[in-house]
Amino acid sequence: MQHAMPPLSALRAFEATARLGSVTAAAHELSVTHGAVSRQLRSLDEHFGVALFAKAGRGLELTNQGEQLQRDVGEAFARLRDSCTQLKRDVEDAPFTLACPGSLLARWLIPRLDRLHSELPEINLQVVVSENEHAFKRSDVSAILAFSAPPWPADVEVIELIAEQICAVASPRLAEQADPEHPETLFSSKLLYTTSRPQAWPQWANAHALDTALLDQALDAGQGFEHLYYLMEAAMAGLGVAIVPKLIAEDDLRSGRLIAPWGDIETSARLCLWLPRHVTQRRSVQLAEWLKRELDDTLLSR
Amino acid sequence: MQHAMPPLSALRAFEATARLGSVTAAAHELSVTHGAVSRQLRSLDEHFGVALFAKAGRGLELTNQGEQLQRDVGEAFARLRDSCTQLKRDVEDAPFTLACPGSLLARWLIPRLDRLHSELPEINLQVVVSENEHAFKRSDVSAILAFSAPPWPADVEVIELIAEQICAVASPRLAEQADPEHPETLFSSKLLYTTSRPQAWPQWANAHALDTALLDQALDAGQGFEHLYYLMEAAMAGLGVAIVPKLIAEDDLRSGRLIAPWGDIETSARLCLWLPRHVTQRRSVQLAEWLKRELDDTLLSR
DNA sequence: GTCATATGTGAGCTAGAGTCACTGATCGAT
DNA sequence: ATCGATCAGTGACTCTAGCTCACATATGAC
């Protein structure tokens, strides 16, 4: 016959009381009232059929049986405490690996990494490139920063940072031929886009209520690029008009290497921080808050 | 800063799941549903900020962090289990010491000890004499069997076995002079009693609606004894009429060494088994039940 | 005696732990 | 390919272990 274990909370109350020599002190350590601890001790007495403490003046002292129990239980709890503390420290000290598409990394995050490191030094951030959202398959990825549209899978926690804005950009030379009042004039240029986002130009055309036939024609004459990076280089080289996330073009727009005379539109996508569910760390939240602040600053300083 | 321990129930669920390799198996061991265990594991993940299990086919497997935790936690729980099992066995194997007044021991319990030992062999009973109810001050006393009247102190659990009956007894020679129909004729004999129970004769007189003055007179002519044992010897020797608990005189009445022609009366006292509070063992209950059975048999076989 | 300090406890409340019933995933067998 | 068996995850709900509160009781210092 297997002897049932007593309730663990009662054992913990016993351990703390035996170690500190006082119900009140144990209650304080466990953040409960002394009454709670007193009841737990009572239930242990009943479980074992023997008193573990005896009254001694105003306080208590261990009985022989109590001492016998304390020897092992004290060490067992010390071990539990140690290993839990150790694991938690290990988790907190491990590098926090943020995965992110190359373009976002190069054009937005890297210029701000220095500030991130100095403002959140305890995060121990590592950055890796990942073009798709399967980065969690690599178990050492702690978070993913990327543009994506709902619905999101159920087994990740997604923190929405800002709505994605896309805009049509061109080199200054090409852009000065365009009429901001008449976006359709733009279709006379080559339309450049990333192959991973073929819906970008149709979204833009739709937002400006432009003719689909005209768009299709212009798209046929245009060109898709595999990466946003090449797309923007192409636009800067004057090859045509590119449709890009405004956030990524931000610095180039400010420096004047690119011009976006036709304004920007909001898409259904969001810049999101993806986190694995149920394992929210404090630094995940800190990082999300820092990103939000930084994004707001980027947009306000425009 | 002190890292808080996770909830212990969650650690137990983790330990069982890691050891058995399955949520369902752990749930079965812990006598809960698999859903309960699943939630506990989830809460552990959140506490540590890292997944301790990863899906592996239909089941789970420990992550690196889970394995790290399992090493210590498994041993700590094994230690807790062992020491609790050990203490419980020690308590159960320790002798069960029953304290009892000498007269009750000699006249009722000792003649039945053989049967007690053979019917409840696992109790490992030891009997010690104790004339008063302070026997619990001796920490090795597990229970006290004694006559006593309520109210009882708050810090003991009292199991009432039977109501005390007292009767007036005399030697056969003396008793044949008495008239059972007229109890007051008894006052012509010397009244014998124990000094610890001076109220016995007045109770008896009151129950028979006898004159108090007559009683006092007879008491003055009578004699008190320090112990019931001497009192009964005196009665058997024909020194007078003794007032005694019927239970203790039972065997002498049956053998004819004493006669009780005036019947018996019930007092407010009870034969009780006193147990220390909050440390009820199974064998205390077994003993109480055995005593009740045996007392019923004693009374029925009259 | 009074006051400060400790533990014990009856009554009542609440958060945490559990159940139920369902979903989705995987794997073996037909 | 399909079906059924097995397993873990979860939303909604329920319930009770464990807590707090307030008071009782006991000890020791002054």
C-alpha cells in the first residue's frame, strides 16, 4: 500500500515554520496570515497522526517526529528552491534572440540597435534574419518582428505595434515628372514590387479608386524583386516606381534619396511582435514597449 | 531579489509528467483529469518563461530546460515522498500506549487484554497506570481510558464509550440481611466509598429518593478508601456496603463474591477514551470500536 | 497588575484548481 | 484513403481548499 503524500502546501508551511522557529515568521515569509500557517500545521499533524510541534513558552519547538521530518523536508525544499532559482536565472541570462526579415533589420532596426542596447542593457539581445514566420521552429528564437496580417495562428501571442503603411516611392528625378494630384499618371512608369507581396499595387490602386485594367497593364510592364532590398535599390536607381512599406523607406525618404509624392495608405497588415504562447518573459514586454516608443518617435519626427 | 517559487502543485504535476512521460499517466497517478495537469504545466511554463515540454508525436518530451529542472525536482520529490512514508510508518509502528486507572486496568482491562491483542494485533498496545487525566503530559501516552464527567477540556478529543453505572455492593453474608425493596435498610450497615468519589453515595441516595440526614449519619459511620481496589476488598471482607462502578465489580458480581441486590443507577460520568486532538490515528478508532464492542458484550452477557 | 507577543480557532469568502465536453493532431490498422 | 484510437490543449463553468478576519487564549517582560 502506498502512503499518500500530505498536501504540499502544508509541507511548505511546516518547513518554513521549522526553519524559522515561528509560525508568525513563516507566515510572513509565505505572505499569508499566521492563522493560515497554523491550520496547515494542524492538517499535517492529522495526516501523520502525531504532533510535529509542541508548545514551548510563547512559541513552538519541534517534537522528535517533527525533527525527523524536518531533516529531509528541509533539504528537499532547499533543493526545489535552488533548482527553480537556477532555472529562472538561466532563462533570464540566456540571450534573447529576435528574428526579423532582412529588409526591416537593415533599414529600421540596425540603425536603432545601439540605442536599444543602451536603453535595455539587461535584455542581452541577439538579432537573426528570418524571412518567414516559421522561425519558432528554431527553438532558440525568442521573438519575431515582422509585418503580417490577421488572422494569426492560435499558438503564438501576437503584439500589434503599428498598422503597416505602404507608399509608392521613386527616385527624385523620376518623381518630379509625376503629378501628385493625379496618381494615375504614375502608371506610365514601370511598377516595381516584391514578389512576396503581389497584392501591394492592387491595394494601392484600390485605395486611390484607379482603373484595374490600367493597373494590370502597368504591372505587366513592371518587375518583381525577390527582396525589398533590391526593390529599393532599383527605385533609387530610377528604374521605376516601387511600392514599399513606409517604415522601411523612412530614412531614405528623409535623406531625399527617395520621394513619395502620392502619400501613403494603410493596409490590413500590422507590424507585430510574435511571441511563443505561455512563456511571456518580462523582457519580451520591455522589448515590445521599447519598439512601440521607438516607432512612435520615428513617425512623429517625420 | 528573491525568486519566488512556482506553485508547488504545478511542480508536482511537472514531476509526475516528466517521470511518467505523459500528461494522462500523471493525471491518473495524481487522481485528477489530464486537463488539470495540462493547466498546471502551462502555469509552470509561464512562471519560468520557457517551455518545459515540447510536443513529440502524440505525446510530449522534455525540453533542455525541462530536463534541467527534472533532475533536481525529481530527486527532491522522491525525498519528500520517502521521508513522509518513513515518518508515517514510524508512527504506525510505534507502540500505542494506553493509560488507565489501576482499578479499571486490573478489574476489567487485564482480563480482556489477551483478546484485544489477538483481535487487533497490529496495534502494538502498551498499557500504563495513571490515576488522573494528566497522562498526556507524558508525551508517550497515546490515549487515556477513564471514567469522567463533562465538560471536558478543549484540547483533547473525548470518545464516550458507555454511561457509568454505579451500584452498592456487599459480601453475600451482609447482602442477605438487606431488603431489596427497601434500600434505606442499607444505611444500617457501614457505608464504604473511595475518597476520590465522595459524591457517589449522595447520588445513589438521591436516585432512590432517600432521606439525606439518614445518609449523612451512615456516611459518618462509614469509611473512605484511597483506591477502589481496597474498597472492593473491604466490601468482600464484609466490612460494609461499598458504592462502586458496576463495570469494575462485574466479574466479582458474576462469581458471587459480591452481591448488588439494590440495582444500579446511571451517573453523569462516562467511560471515555481520551485522545490528543488533531492526531487521530486509525488504530485509535479501531481501539475505540473494540472497546465499545467489548463493553456491549460485557453488559449483554450479564 | 498591564502590555506586548504568540498561537489557536469559528465563521465566512474567494481565487485557484478541478471537471466537463469539446477540438485538433498524430499514428496505426484496415 | 479512411477510420478509429489515443493524446494534449482549452473555453466555460463549478467547487472547495485555503485564506482572511476578528477574537480568544496563553505566556513572559515590566
